[in-house]
Amino acid sequence: MRNFIKISGFVLIIVGTAGLLLSEFVWEHSSTRTIIFGVVNFVGLVNLAFAHFGMRGKE
């Protein structure tokens, strides 16, 4: 379970960062799209923090 949360955290961060970069440099500026990718990045960071600190002694 911990590995799944870590992997999903990294995937969300990669998708969020790529989306933010594409939103900035490729697509027209859309604040809604930027907010969505920012939230995806934040959720990925929360996943990694939870997997690292919240599940430290459970495996």
C-alpha cells in the first residue's frame, strides 16, 4: 500500500508539473487549467508526505 501511494504521488507530481509547464508555454493562458494542475501537484505532494511520515512504522 505504501509503495502504491508513493508511486501515485510521483505520478501526480509529474502530471501536475508537465501540465503547468504546458499551460504556461504551449496552451493559451487559462486560469482554470492552471488551478487544476496546481491542485494535482499539491495532492501529489500530500501523498508523498503521507507515505513518508504517516506510514513510517507500518510496513
